[in-house]
Amino acid sequence: MKRANGFTLLEVLVALVVLTLGLLGLIAQTATLVRALARVRRAETITTAAAARLEQLRATGCVARANGGEVVQQGSVIARLDWSWSAAADSSRRVVLVATPRATPQPALPPETLTMVLPCG
């Protein structure tokens, strides 16, 4: 008996299963990358806000020193910045800024502490 040219139904089904598994893996990897990108964007926003606040504190630190805090928003509240002043050696001032990310459905980022000493003399 002569076999017809082409693929059997079983070969086509196996090929579809292999293709489907490959596409599902690709979709899962894409979703993971999108979540990671969102987390990096949040971290970038928080770090930029902390750096800007630290620069403002540096500019006025020798004249006006007050502990405080503020929230960082990107559509909703994504972090809290808290800062405090203390005296350092030889009439300089130390400011400690803590950026605490807010928990979201994604895993929370760890708090980040920035310290700066200003020579006020």
C-alpha cells in the first residue's frame, strides 16, 4: 500500500501542542518582564524624588532645619520620604533621609537610607 504525501492527524496535533507550549512560555516570560519593568520605574521615581528632596535640604540646611516627611506619588502614593536633622562634629549638620516604598500587589522594595553631612560654619 502506498502512503499519501503530507502529515498525519497525529503529527499535526503533536506540532500544535509543541507550538502551544512554546507560546505559553513566551507569554509567561513577557508578563514577568512587564512586572519587573513596572517595579524598576517605581524605584526610579522614588530615587529621583529622594535625590530632589535631599538637594532641597542641602540648599537650605544651614539656615532652616526641620524634620519632616512627604509622600511620593505616581498616580497613587508609592512611597514616603522622612528626614531628620542632627548635629555632627565641628558645627556641621547631618541629615538622614529614609525612602520607604509603599507595599503594592508587587513585592515591596526595601527602604533606602541616604545620609548627608553639611559643613555649616
